[in-house]
Amino acid sequence: MVHQYKNNGYNLVLDVDSGAVHVVDEVTYDVVSLFKENTEEEIISILKGTYPETEIAESYGEVRELVEKGELFSEDSYEGYMEQFKDRPTVVKALCLHIAHDCNLACRYCFAEEGEYHGRRALMSFEVGKAALDFLIANSGNRRNLEVDFFGGEPLLNFGVVKQLVEYGRKQEKLHDKRFRFTLTTNGVLLNDEVMEFVNREMANVVLSIDGRKEVNDRMRPFRGGAGSYDLIVPKFQKLAESRKQDKYYVRGTFTHNNLDFSKDVLHLADLGFRQISVEPVVAQPEEGYALREEDLPRLFEEYDKLAIEMVKRHREGKAFNFFHFMIDLEGGPCVAKRLSGCGSGTEYLAVTPWGDFYPCHQFVGDEGFLMGNVTEGIKNTRMRDEFKSCNVYAKEKCRDCFAKFYCSGGCAANSYHFHGNIMDAYDIGCELQKKRIECAIMIKAALAEEP
């Protein structure tokens, strides 16, 4: 499968199955589009009114050489791996600990209902968290590196238990030859020097929630009384980012129908000094006023294009920053399992409620139909685990012939379920945005590759 597109002055050709990317001139771009269905003579006949015949013939030869090298129109090398992939042993490598089903903000788009997740407010006890870590160790097989994200609600509302669990985890590392990679997601309200010192010592990554410009952030991320959070959190986030040497963190925002000009929010965060940035599209049902709509897509595509070219410009000026959705590895890329199934929700990755129930991921928490087990009894709903295990790009009709499938790995199972009622579908607006981001990311790589 080959995907061709033009972006910011670049003619780009992606060979999907090999991962090869080619930046080509106009004649070669047109030759590629005709190559599979036409002979050399037919292509020359079609294009000779536009280009000199010698140039067409030369381009045809270059394309044929790339095909022979397996870098263009290559064969799918992954589909035959599927039976082996489905039969792989289930190894848990990551947990999302809902350390607090409570929050000190009232974000208007929050899927967690201010931390309650369709249920009750609660804080995880040390005993439940300890049992979760024990479960992870016992079910991780030979995998040494394990991941635990402290999540909410707002996890710093239960900071004492966070500290206890990290201490317990560090002790278990030595006993079981494991290594915990702890992360924390916070809205920043309770950040102080004590928390920062602990985070910088123990957390491999920190996610700092902020939506961008003050008016955008405060509209969607207010306190329950209505006051905005921007002025309180920005200085704290700047201090934490600098204390981590602008690494191993990212500021994470959400854009909605209310700020379709979201590239301004990304650049605002960059201008505040942040170098690791993620601003992501809201996922919401159509009846919500802030939900993204199909008619928003052309505007959003323009925003991604504007952001991409601005990032290239700033990189050349020595003011580079990373934008999470434009980070793409064209050399190695993710392993085969990641390419086919993504995050591993429901199998390798599980969410744990404050009272110890397992769900496939944080976005399913509170939906009793997706309850998988608990920290004392383990995984009881093995049927559901096996269903998630079979969730991959070849099992999804929308993904099989999509050029982006090995980059997005089939998209988010929770989004698919919430919009279509099953995990084997795909959230259509999300797909369109993901494809655009991949095109922009490849363009950026091409632009930067031109630099000496």
C-alpha cells in the first residue's frame, strides 16, 4: 500500500508496509500514482504533455528500482503474524492506579465526572494499592520494566498514599528483580515544593494538565465555584518543567469546538517556556456544545498544517519544542505488537479503581459491563480479556486499508465503543485527525532532513 500527499510544498510518498518515506519531485510523484496500473510506455504517453519524455523514463526507472528494493509497493509483512500474535501469553506490564476518585477542579469536558467515574468519590487505600502492585509483579512474567501511573481525579488529593506506594514499589524491585517506572498526572493545584522534590526524585514522567491560553483554559478548567485555574498553575508548571531540565514531563491540553484555532494554544505554551507539549482533540458526544464536528475538520487540518510549518521555523531558529502528536520514529518505530494493537488495554494495561476493581483502561472505569476482576481475585472476566487481545488493525474493517494503521495501531478502543458500541470499530473524527497528524509529522521530518 502506498500513500501519496502534498504538504507545505513537499511531495511525499509513504510505502505503508515497509515504512519507507520518499520526498520526490513532481514528475516522480505522478509516475508513482500511475505505476501499478500502467506500463512504462503507457505512463510516458499519459504524462508526455506535462513533462519531457526523458524525465518520465528516468523517474520510472527510479521508481522501479525502489520497488525492487522493497521500498515501494512492498508486501504486507505483518498479516501472517496474526495467529502468533493472538496466541501470545498475557503479560501485564502497566497499571493506571485511580488513586483518587475526586478532584478539586470541575473541568467541563471531564469524562470522569469531576473524578467520580459514574460512581462515588473515594480515595485508594495503601492496602488496595499494595495489592495492585503485587498483582502487577505476579502477572508480569519475565518482563522487568513495569509502569504505574498515578491517576484521578486528582492524585495529589491522596499524596500520602502515593508516597507509600512508591516506597513499597522500590522495596519490591530488589526482591523480584523488577523496575517500576512511576508517572503522575496532575492539574497542578496542589503542587508545592515538597511534591516537586518527591516527583523529581521518583517520577519518570509527569503530565501537567493545562489547555493553553488563559481564556481557553479557564473556560473549560475552572474550580467548582467558577474561578479559573490558569493563574495558579502556570508558575508551578514552569517551575517544575525547569526543575526537570525541560525533559521527562509534558503539558497536556485538550482543544474543543470552542477553540478550533488550537495551534495558538500550542504556541502559547511554547512561548511560556514549555518544551514538551501535547494538546489533543476532545472526545465528546455530538450533543455537547464543545464537541468536535465533522464540519470542523477542514479548519482543524489547517491548524495542524500551520503548527507544523511553525515548528520547522522555530527549530531552525533554535527555539524547538516537541509536540506529542507530531513525534514519529521513521527508522525503528514501535515493535510489531504495538503496531498491531496499540496501548494493550484490557491485556497488558489495566486501570484500577480506588476499591481495587480492574477495567480495561481509565476510559472504561465505571461501566460495569467492562468490569474484569479485582486486585484480590485477579482477572475473572477472561472472555473480555481475550476480546481485547484480538483487537488489532486487521480485525477492524476501517483499519485494514488505511495508510495510518501502523502508526495509530487502530485507535482507541474506548472511543470506538463510546461512538459505535463495540471496540472493533473506530471513532471517525479521531481517525481523520490522526491521519492528518501523521502527514504533518512526516513533512516535518522531511523538512528537517534538508538541514546540513
